[in-house]
Amino acid sequence: MAKWGEGDPRWIVEERPDATNVNNWHWTEKNASAWSKEKLLNLLMFLKIENEKGTCEICELSSIEGEATANNRKAKLIFFYEWVLKLEWKGKLKDCETELKGQIEIPNLSDENEPSDIDIIITTKKNTEESRTLKSIMLENGIELIRNQLAQYISALKAEFSVGMILPTDKKEVTPQKNITTQPKTTMDPSIETSSPNGLQKQSPNPGVKIHTTKLTCTEKFLCAVEDIYKVLTDKNRVEAFTRSSVQMEATKGGKFSLFGGNVTGVFLELEMDKKIVQKWRFSNWPEAHYSIVTMNLSQGSDGAVVDLVQTGVPDKEVERTKQGWKENFWGRIRQTFGFGINLF
């Protein structure tokens, strides 16, 4: 028979102020699925793969199925995750203006596989010589880059969900990081390790270095009333519908927004209902603290709404990407999602 005060320490609760999961004995679990979907979107969307022959870019996360959880049992962290992803990519050859498209399937992103063992299946939508060349770019340059992004997801999952999982006890403090460190088998290219979440190398200019910028302009027409297009551009639910991703948005003066998993962020500077929207606007890989200014003037034409966009302060190297982003990921998707007609300009 145990002496008074010498019982099984698993049942001694007075040494923990909250008497919760004493000595980390009980199984605790956190659901990491929603966080994982947002993180994977952030890491993979707009990922650029290129070589001397051409450039490809992941343009859509069309399907993500699976789940992720973080678990604590006896002060040991265990992570379970299993995902099947389907993505869309597009690309152009250096000497060709035709844009070609394809798909990526990742069938076995799971805790049972190291990043180097994850399958990346690349396919094209057309069987042409140009498509095969772009596919070779994806195979030779894209697979390793995608695996690197997935390795970042695994590391971030373990870092994010280790916090608060192992509770302090009357014994020595437990350092959760020692239980969760996993080094991927692949040797990463230093130029990839310094990439931003969307795979593009971050620029960190010294203070005072001038950034050369360009102004973009475009005019878009939509077969709808001007108040409809204003709502599409400022209503969180409508923006989530056409971006096909989770959105943070407060459409008031000084309100912030975050689109495409944090790849596009900014602040609303001016809002005039059904007439004008002014934003500070940036891609996540732009030089730190550098914003462009987007001004959208809305008007009602005889057969639809018109949006006149002017964007100043776009870094020179980002002009084409930004222009294509507006065309495909904003205007094209708005027409497709809400049935506002075709581009007549």
C-alpha cells in the first residue's frame, strides 16, 4: 500500500494550477485540416518553374482532399496528415506566344512519406510538341521545387501545432521541438531555400535603393449593373467565390484584405459605392514594405458595367505576372463565376 502523498503521479493534480492533462499523460488532439488547406494554397499557388526554354506557373488548386491532426500522448508529439491534391498549371515557351495548360496530381502527401518520396504526376491537356517541351520543364525543374514547398508545409505544420500541446509539469520543462524535428531527405538548392512561400526569391533591397516601377492600365466591361461589379469586388463572400479560396477582407477605409492564401494583400484607401475603389496592393514576394496603388473607377455603360483600372508602382520585373493575374484570376474568373459575359475590349 502506498504511503500518504506517494501515489501514482499521474493522479496528483494539485501541482498543476489548472489540473489539466497532468504530466501530459492523456491523449490530446488538435485539428489542423483547415490550417493545412490554407498553408498548401499559400505555398503552391503562383509557384513559377522556368528554364532557358520557357516558363510554367501553378495557377489553381482545383482539389484538396484529406485531413491533418496534431496529437500529444505522454509528452510525445505525433502528427497525422494525408492529402490528395490536384492542381492546374499553365506555361509558355520562350519563342511561342501560345499558352498551354496541364495538371498536377499529388496522391500521397502523408506522414508515411518523406518529401523525396512524394509522387508528383505531371500531365498536359494537349499532345503537341510544345506541350511535351513544357512538360519536360515541369518534370526536370518543377518536381523538386514542388517537393521543397511540401517539405515547408510539413515543417510549418509541426512548428505551428507543437505550441501549447505539451503542458508544463512540476518536472523539467519539455522542449517540444526535439520531438518533432524532421529533416527531408532531399538536398535543397540554396536558391530555393531562400524562396518566399510562392516559390519566388524574395528581394530585400537595402534602405534607399530605388525600385524601378511601371504603371498598368486596363479597361474591362461586364454584362451586369455597376452595383453588381462593385459588390463582387468588395463583398467577402463574393470574392471567395471567384478566387476559390479563403479570403480576409474588411471593405472599409483603412480595412485590410488578404487574397489567394496571402499571396495578394493590401489596404482599402478609398471606397465610393458603385463608383470608385482605391487600394494599397502588393504580391507577397515584392520587396518588403513596397506597395502599388490600385485605382478602379466604375461606371455604367449602355450595355453593362465598365471598370477602368490604373495600377502605379508595379516593380518592372513583375509587370507581366501582375497583368496576367488581373486578366485570369480576377476578370476571367468573375465572368466565369457570375456569368457577367465575355471580354469585349
